[in-house]
Amino acid sequence: MPSSTPAAEPDTARPVDPEIAALPAAEKVALTGGADFWHTHGAPSLGLEPVMVSDGPHGLRSQKGEGDHLGLHDSVPATCFPPAVGLAATWSRESAAAVARAIAAEALAEGVSVVLGPGMNIKRSPLCGRNFEYFSEDPHLAGEMAVAYVRAMQEAGVGTSVKHFALNNQETDRMRVDVSVDERTLHEIYLRAFRAVVTRAQPWTVMCSYNSVRGTSVAQNRFLLSEVLREQWGFEGLVVSDWGAVTDRAASVSAGLDLQMPADAGAEQALAAAVEAGKVPAEALDRAAAAVVRLLRQGAAHRDERTGYDVEAHHRVALEAARRAIVLLGNDGILPLAEPDAAATPGEGPQLAVIGDFAATPRYQGAGSSHVNPTRLSTALDAIRGIAGEVPFARGFAPGGTEGESAGDALREEAVALAGRARTVVLFLGLGEDVESEGFDRTDMELPAAQERLLEDLLAVNDRVVVVLSNGSAIRLSPVLRSVPALLEAWLLGQAGGEATAEVLFGRVNPSGKLAETIPLRLLDVPSALHFPGERGSVTYGEGLFVGYRGLDARGTEVAFPFGHGLSFTTFAFADLALTEQDGGLRAEATITNTGRRAGREVVQAYVSVPDSRITRPPRELKGFAEVELEPRESARVAIDIPAEELQVRDVRSDSWAVVGGTYRVELGASSRDLRLSAEQQLAGDEPVVPATVDTTPQEIAARPGGEALLEEFLAGSAMFEDPDMRTMAEQIPIGRFTGIGGYEAAEIRAFLDRVNAAS
Ligand code: BGC
């Protein structure tokens, strides 16, 4: 179907409000587009003012006046919280909520009614340039973080715009790439987190993505914007376009879009003409206008005359989230660094040296439309010096190799000389904005060669090198990098990341972050690798359900660090798992004990599998998690609820969600590959029984309620069934084919099918 054809069917999901129907047509049309870059139109006949929207998601990027999209760095100062990559590594709903509440306060202070976030697309490939803005490769974790964020922000009176709906999992060709994806993968992986946030948190707005899905641009995709979002999930809010995603406003409004952003005078005129010509269903225009009016009312109801907020307190919120986000990947005992040792001993070399440009010029957020102009910025170098005194520093490299080869050599040599004198080195490595950003994908997963070289040279003179990484998505960890005595993945941590990193290094904070994305050994191990980013404007999600750890586990592929991994300076024991059925879902309870000598936080993860599954499933999937903070020797009983919705799969025969009956195994662990406890529970499920037809096989009939006995009776005496060698083959032949090969009459088969259908 040509994507510019307006959908004929009107959207009937909601009755039209008479007040909206009575608005002048020109006013309705105007409401469906922005007034400028960041403002909607108001509704003068209803006395409603325009509202302002701003990026998001990890801090406010509010531009004064009409705003200039290209001036990405020109926004009012705002607290820069950890971007989604860091926030998700906390696995803390509480942190997501605290950050969202603080951003909401800043939005209200700036007169902003909607924050354009959170970004919640699935990290299908580590190469996606915008992974820093997304939560996880796992839909459950992405959904939980988004639900917490959206609820907290909206309870504080500021709307959200969950984005980018949907299947915007790459930056290559993002404006036009067409995604092919099978039905189960679409619902179970890529729409699942959006479904969770819509059904559980009702975001004020959903932002539709730039790309196309199955041949139709999302901005004109009736299936996604109307059927799935509104009719199946009951979305009550407004669908806004990503900036510049709309090419034909009439087609978009007809399909389910409510608001085109930013302003586009030509599109407004074209829509007016299409409405005049009767090409846009009246209900569709009314639905869109009603959604904008509702948003204007929501904005007006929460408009706050106060200006300003507690900058200091918000910095502390950013700090607390950053503390929880740091993932201790490996540690042979060198960490935490002992504070007294850090002081220089007179006459000897320094106890500690800091090397790496990112220590002084931190990489703390991603590049593109989410760029925040921070209120403060801590550096790890200053924070380390705040704890350990005058620690010497060498840059070691210039990010992006901007300063030329000889300058790079000089920086490395200076760093090696320093490392040779120091007892311990903390080395800051990572990716610069030149390789990861909105708007383009990475071409590999490598750390820049100059940094690998620096690490090798430092290790040649000092084997006590602790590495801290700053990057927005997984990088390949070379064998040398994996061999260092301690490795911290600090992702992008926002403006307080420097303090948080220093506190973890010295053990003032016990690390507790967990990987929200697998760190594979190499790019080609990633299940999507051979299907990313597609070609000539189209991409096929050929790995299907097997995204990230789902595919890696299915193949038993070794990884550098598995999904969910993250160490602590203490240890936790898991015991006494009790698994019960609860409202068609499951409840797992276990006792977690801090068995070490420091207080710490553990994230207990629940993975579900169905050992004898009749349908294709990954070996295990995250379906619940809980965080617990424990003092040394303290124990707590931790409960994880896994509602039936989490266990549902998409039944493609009936186009609905269902829990397949069977034995469910729940494994509790400290990562997806560190599973400590396991238990099983039988669930009846609620799979719809689809009518048996001539294409149904004996095997399928036997699995239906009452089917087995009827089948045995029907096929008694059949040579094929009595012969044990042929039975397996016969069980898989559609029952209608038994006319020729089995000698049955068609009428007999029909009567048998009637009995089978009557029994279920
Ligand atoms: C981005 C969105 C962003 C919008 C407004 C687009 O280019 O994809 O995430 O909210 O610009 O800045």
C-alpha cells in the first residue's frame, strides 16, 4: 500500500467530545501541528494556552524562545542525570523515579509541560549510536525502568513522551529504514516495554519514530498508532511525531497521529485542503484535536508560577543514581583502594597516579538532541584528589586522536613514565562523541587503538592498573583489558559521575550496578550481527526473539560479561526459594544474606524458562527483579512477583496474548549466568483453543482438551498408527490428508473434527 494514502477507516476508539466537534475547523487543523520548534498551538476558543515541550530524557534541554534545533548545546542550565544507559545499570526503579521527579521539578521551573522521554527502544545491536539513550536489550528491564520514570514524572505534574515508537533500533537510515519483523518478535521483544508503560503508567504522550515498519512509515502506520496503541492497549494520550517524521499530515492524522512537530505551515495548509475535500475522516481530526486539547488542559492544570529549584539537591539525586550505576566487572582484590595508602610517601614515587583524558574531561552524556547543559560538572580527577590529596595526572591520549600522531606519542610516553613511578594506576578509557552519537551508528565495537596501545604500555611498567570505562554502549574488551586487576564499567554517569567513580574506587560506596546489556566477546557473536543495519533502506530482524542474551544463551556462546552481571565488595548468599502460583502468574520468594563485611545492595534477578516448551523460546528470560540493601550478616526475605502478563506470549493464530500451560521454571540469580536457585511450578495457562480443522495434525489434536482419547478411538485399527515405526510420521500429517493415505472418508473426518471441537 502506498504510504501516502490516508487510511480510509476512521478511528473509532474514543467517542468524539461535542465540545471538540464544535471547534472551528481551522482551529482543529492548527492544533495538529506545532506553533514553532517547542510549542503547540493554544485553543483560543476554549481559552487554552499553548504548552511547551523539551528534550529529555536525562535532564532538561530547554531552549529559550522559538528554539533552534541545530543549537544542540544552547539550552538553559539543567541537572545532567545519568543517561538511560547508566540509569538502567542501577536496576533501580527508585533511582529512575527519583531522577524523573527531579527533572519534572526543573521542567516546571522552566515552564515546560512535557519532557520528551524516556527513550526505551531495545538495544538490538551494541552498534546503535543511540544506545546510550535506551535502557536495555531486555524488554522487561526497559519496561520496568520506563514505568517507574513515567509514573514519577507525571505524578509531579509533567508529561512524558515515551519514544521512539516503534522499532527504531538503529541510527543508520533512521529516517526511512523499513523494518521487517515477525509477529512474535514484534510483540514479545520490541513492543513489550511500550505496552507495559502504556497499560501501567498512561504516558501523556507517545512519540512515533522516523522509520517505517512493514512498508508503511510509522507516522502513517494505522496498525501501530491506532490498532496496537489505542485499541489493544487502551492508550488515552497523544501521539506526537518525532521531529520531522511527518511527510503527509493528512495521512498521519488519518492513521492515528495527533500532533506533528515541529511547526510546518505547508503541512497545515495541505491538511486544511484535505479536510475540506473530505479526505480525512472527521473523527480522525476530532480525535487529534481532542488529544491536543487534553494535553493543553493537563499543562494548564500543572503550570507552576515558581521558578528555580534546589540545584544542590538535584546534583545529589544525580550523584546517588550514578553511584548505583557503576558496574564492577572484575576485581582481583585491588579494589577498593585504601585511603591512607593513597597519600604520597615522602621520598618515594606516588602511591596513586591517574591517567586518561576522561578523568579530567569526563565523557558523561551522549551526543545529539538529549544533550544537557549541566549545572555543575564533577571530574573524577578532582574527586580522587578530594579523597587522596595531590595525585599526579597524565592525559595519556587525546580522544578522537584530534591532536596528531606525534602529540599522541608524547602523551603516551608521559603517562608511561608516570605509571612506572606509581604504585597503583587508575586509568580512564572510553569512547568519544566522535564515535557514538544520535544520527549515526558505530562501525565497530572497538576501543580506539591509541587507548589499547596506552594500556599495553602501562601494563608493561606497572601491573596494578585499574581501568574505568566511559562509553554509551558495550565495547569489545580485548584480552589485555580483561586481564587488568580491576575493571569498572562506568557507562555515562551524568554530571556527578566523577564523584561517584571516586567513591567507588575508594570503597566509600560499594558498587552495585548490573549490566543491562551483555558485553559479548566480539561483535560477530551478537545475534543481530549478520542482520544489522540492513541495506538499501530495509532491515530484517532475522534473529527473531533471540536478541542479546536470549540468542547468546541459546547458542551457549561464551561472553566477556553476561547480562545482569555486576560485582560488589561484599558477597551475597541466596537460599530457600519458594515458588507459588499467584493469579495465573508466579511469585518467587528467597532469603538473601549479606555474607561479607560491608553493607551492600544486591539486585536479585528472576529468569523464567519453560523446559518442555511447545513453542520456540529463548532458554531463559528476565521476568522480574528486586533490589535489596543489607548490612553485613543481615538477611532479608525478598519477593518477586511475576504477573501473568509477563509470562504471556503472542499467540499468532488468535492474534492475542496468552500464557501457554505447562511447567515453568524460575531461576534466581545474581546475573543471567550466575543462577543460584531454581524451582518449578505448573501453570494451567489461558491459551485460546483455536478450532481444529483439516490442517490440524493428530499431534495437535492429542494436545487439546479431550483430544487424546478421541484420537485413539478414531485412529484405532489404522495401519499407520498401529505401526510404531510409522506413528511418529503419521502424527504430523494434517488430519484432512487421511482421506487418500489413510483410507478415511472426508465426511468421517469432518464428523471427527466436530467431536474434537465440541470437547474443547
Ligand atoms: C530526536 C528525538 C527528539 C527530537 C527533538 C529528534 O531528532 O529523535 O528524540 O526528542 O529530535 O529534539
